[in-house]
Amino acid sequence: MKDSVLVTGGAGYIGSVVVAQLLARGYPVVVLDDLSRGHRAAVAPEATFVQGGVGDRAALDALLRSHRCHALVHLAAYALVGESVAEPEMYRANNVTAGRVLLERAAAAGVRRVVFSSSCAVYGHPSVTPIPEDAPLAPVNPYGETKRDFERVLADYARADGASVVNLRYFNAAGATAHQGEDHVPETHLIPNVLRVASGRQLALDIQGTDYPTPDGTAVRDYVHVLDIADAHVRALEADPTQAGSSGTPCSRSQKRRGGLRAARFRRWRDRAGRGIRPSSLRRRGGPQRSSAGGRGTPVWRRSSRARGPGTRRTRMGTGTRED
């Protein structure tokens, strides 16, 4: 029998699909999720579920004693950009400090393969698109900083313990499977909100920002289907570590394409829905606002009026989903 794969955040939007694909390929799976932003019902019944946090040493040690795990797929993190601006220390504590505890206990249990669900938020505002993997890491919000910082923790782990580490950088997850989909509170993703308005469950569709340098002022976005993201995690787990290198960081990239303006998509969805979908134009969602007070090139974080507070409940991409 194969050793188990430990999936943190396996009750979240992306994590639950990763779990399903691992099970389909014959891997025994142990899911660790504190359910603060995930859903127990999203976890496939064939997986072993343990409720707990990634920073809980006792829970981790008990889990790793009970289940022999050869690999770790780490998706558990807070992932709301606006919330990270409002609560940067909460993000550092969960995404970096607690992640260190997870890695420490996994290493002690002999785990030597790690796939980390990172983010293209580590690149900040890249100078070119598509983004090359070796583009400078220059995150522009605390969420992106925590992803970059944990990648550095993993690099140290790989060098010290000879572990195989793969960081997957992506953003704008979308889509659903026959059994898993997006279920966030609050819902900030564009596609589910279009469907909510079209079905009469929401009054209007928020368009975040109309001051982008595009023909209609709305953002250009490209989306990656959740099935493709999950498949990338499984392929990274199965990759030959001698090809990737002990501290290699292959990355899946989302490429920007012309014709992806939000307003244009909105018009197409309105036509297909066969009913009115009323747009509501708002300022860009929570993120960094630069100030000259920090000197040239130094970001000074300000709380956005739309930043989410610590009471926000939302599925993670591991303990929830991504907003980057």
C-alpha cells in the first residue's frame, strides 16, 4: 500500500479538488483542515479527515504518528488580499509562522516531498507578461509577502534536509467539478457572483475598479480552471525530483490575454443569462496604496475602505480560496 499524502487545507475550494484527484490516482489521503474557512462536506469520504490547525504541534505529531505520510501538499493559508492589508500580522502568523511549525513536524516525521500552493502574488506588478518564472519577486501586499517568505522557508528546508520542494505560483482559480465548487462567505470571485445575480440571489454585480489602463477601464483577467490547478499539484507531486532539483521551484503561470476585460465578459454573461445583470462600479478592491512617505519604491500599507476584517469567513484555497 502506498504511503499517505498529507493535504493541508483539503476542505477548501482548491484543496478538495486536489484530494479528489489524488484519490482517483490511488493515493491514500489524510486531510488536515481547521474548517475556519473550509467545509467538511467538501472532503471526499474516502479521505481520512483530521480537524486541526497547521500550527498545532501536538495535533501534527499525533496525526503523523497515526498515519505514515511520505509527502505534503500544503494549501492551508489565508488568501484574501484586502484582509491581508487590514490584518498583516494575522496573515504572517498563519501563513508563515504556523507553516514553519507544519514543516518542522513533517520533517521530523520523515516527509521529504513538499508541494506548496503559492501564488503569482509573489511577483507583484511584473514588468512583462506572460510572467517568466525567474521574474523578480516583488509582492505588493502582505498576502503576497507571506507566500514569498514561506517559499524562502521551504528553500532552506530543501537545502538542510535534502527534500524535494515544488512551489506552484498561480492565481484566479475558477470553475467547478461535479462535486466541488466555490462556496465562500463573503463571495468575492467574479464568476460565482455573476451566477448569483443571474439566478436572482444577488442584486448587482460589483466591478472592482474602472480606472485601469484598458479601453473600458476595467481589469484584464485570465482564469485557470480548478481542475487544471489540482492536476498541476498532483503532477508536481509525481515529478522526478532529480529533474526539478532539491530546491527547484517550477511554477504554473497564468498568462494575460487580450479580450479579457471584465466589462466585456459581463456583457456576454448578461446576454447568455437572458435576464438583466445590473453592474455596480466600485473602487479597486483592497490592496496596497503607495505613498511617497516611504521613499521611492517603498510601499506603505494603508487600510483600504473595502478591506475585510478578522471576522470575515471565507473558504480557503486550502483553508479557503484565492483572491489574487
